[in-house]
Amino acid sequence: MFISWSIPPRSSSGHLGKVSENGESSDSITGSDGTVCVAGFSSSKNELLELRLPLKLFAEENKGLCAERDFKVVHGGFSEGPVSCLRHVPGTRLIVTNDGRGTDLQVWDLGGEESDVIRRTGSVKGMESASKRGSRIAASASPSPQVLHGAESSSVQLTQLTSGQSLYKLETDSADPLNSLQFTGDAVFLAGCSNGKMYLADTRTPAAPLMSPPPPSSGQSVVWWTDASADPQQPSCRVVRLSSSGHAVVSDLRKLGEAACQAQLDVHGRPDNVTVSWAPRRNCISVSGFSGVVEIYDTRDWRTALRRAPPLFQHRGHAVSCQQTDGCDPVRITAHVWHPERPQTLLSTASDGSVHVWDWVEPDANRLESQSEPSIEQDQK
């Protein structure tokens, strides 16, 4: 299953996340009535669902885990095909999906108090992709519902959902496959490519985007994932790029070509459905997609010289639950996301369809003193 925060039934603020191509996918929300809601997709039944969970269940127990049975289905519907990407449109009851087979999007209405059915209401035409990849999707609050979408850097466009009109197209010299697409402001967005390139552009102007080259690598072929943080307590938006080899690079949005700090993360396993995400109002990032564990790292200990960084915290709940079940295949995290208003709370989903809501606490005794550790370059001498 896949998750991300979205808009509650009676609220208009939320945070977007990503979707897994395997298992289930979802987009979740925090309600004004003290609930967590998840708009998701179950691949086993091609079923779209909206689930609701009272926050007090895990806040009072303080165990950092809620079983899947605690979620209540409040809306449901069926899709004719798979869902590989799903986004909620802020300020509306609309979600937009992509099936991973092409670049076209599907538009859905989550319904309301008068109906418990999630209905497909339309589609959005995407630009053809030479790599035959599915589209990435981003959305921001606007007077008229609109989404940013594309499979490659040369095919990114902003489309108005009501009319289908293309409002903006990203002009680039190359067609780099995308691994991430997100707004960093009302009109400014960041397109992260799988080869490590990043494009920063503004949908209000036809000016050429700012392109940042991939971070230096050791020569091996790697894939990169990107996330940006627009923390109001920070002077500027920060961007993190994570490679399939575990190399993480943090940059200031104003100086994308420079590494503010970096680290070699302690990740193992084959990367699949990788998610890297900034914590709200914190200097931490979370990482999943290399195993059945969600890991949290503190970037305050990172330096410009490349050093190894152990995780600050690990959530192993999905893997532990699987080990307690006979005949269970090794579980893998399909996605995770931070709660937009609770800095210590995350949601995570796994390949077995489980959904966990959990809190984490930083133990003071485990603060990392990475500045005393030798750099990787020194180790190799």
C-alpha cells in the first residue's frame, strides 16, 4: 500500500506524497474532527478507498503503531486498471491518478456526506513519453483545480482540470526520466530526474528553467530520488537527493549546484519504491524502499566531506509483524510520509498491505558525533 497526506473532509490544508507501483497506493488526510484519512488504491481488487482513523488511538497509547483494522472505510470505488501515482488536489475532494502504463491521468471525486462512492469524473491528456514511463504528478492550492504532470523533463505541463487546457510547459533540451515532481511554492516547482539532474521553474513565466547537474558519483550507475522542504522556520528551501547507492546530498534551493552537506547512509538491499522525505520543522530526513524498515537521519551532523551516517531511528514494525506470520514473504516498505502537523508522527505502508501510524523519539544518548569520524575519503587512503 502507498500513502501520503492530503485534505481532510472539512479542511483545506495538507501535504502531498508519492505512490508505489506495487501493492496498494493511497493519499491520506488529517481531519478537523481529529482524524487521519487515507485515500488509497488496493491492487488486489482494483479498489479505491477512503479510510479514516481517530488520531487519539495512537496518541493515547503512545506506541507508535495502529493496526490496519483500526481504519474505517468511509468511501469506496473501483478502477479499471492499476494505480502507480496518486495525488490529492488541495482545497477539493478530487484525486488524480496515473496507471504507470502511459502519461494520461484519471480524475476522481472522493464524494461527500451525500455519497460514499468514489467516482471517476474525467481524464487529462499527457504528452507521449519515449521511455514509456508513467507520469509523476504534483498539485498546489489554486482558485481553479490544476495539476502539474509529466514522465520526462521535456514533457512536464500544467493542466487545468475543469477545461483540460494546458497552462504551462517546461522547456528543456533533454528528455530525462522523472523520479519526483513537487511544488516548492504557489507557482515554483522542482523536477527531479532519475539521473540526478534537477530543474527549478516557475509556471508564471516562460523563462528557461534553472538546471542543476547530478552530484558527483564514484562512476557507478546510480538512480536518484529528490525531495524539497519548504520549512517556514528555515531561511530557504532545502533539497535532498538520495542515490540508489545510499549517497545523500543536501543543497540550498538558491544554490542547487553546491552541496551544503552530504553523507553515505547505512542502507542495504535492492532499492524499490524509494521514498526520501524531509521532516516538518526538523532537520531530519526519512528514507524507505531499501528493505522493510523506515529510517530517520539527522542532517545536522552531516558535513561537506562525505562521511558515513548511521540512522537516528528505525521503524521495524512492518518487518516484525511479517516475521510473526507463517509463510510471509520478506516485507518491503512501499511508501511513508510525515504527518504535516505532528513532527514526531509518520505513516508507512508495506508490500503486505499493512498501514502503520507511529511516533518516534530521539534518544539523547544516541546523538551522533559524526564530526569525530573519519571521512570516507580518509578511510580509503
